[in-house]
Amino acid sequence: MSEVKTRIEATIAELYDADTAKWFMEAQGNDLLDDNRFDAGEGFNVLVFVEAAKMSRSNRPR
């Protein structure tokens, strides 16, 4: 499961930045991917709303 967490955090960091990825994992990601709760057979989809202030400059709409 740690590989999955690492990949998700890396993807969020690529889309936004490392601070946003860390915030997401601490606020929601770690709970969603808890070994006692997550069923890989069922999986899940996550829609994350990120505050505009947390968006990196490179990913802001132009």
C-alpha cells in the first residue's frame, strides 16, 4: 500500500506542488488508503477540490 500512497502523492505534486500533495495525504489520502479500510478490489475515485492559493503557478489557468 505504501507504493500506492507514494504514487498518488507524486501525481498530486506533479499536478500542483509538493506542499499540496502533503496537505492532501495528511487531510484525506492516508485515511482513504488505510490498510484496514481500503479494498483494492473495489477501489475508489476521488475528486479533490484544492484552494486556488494552493495551486502552483505552472498549473493555473491562463
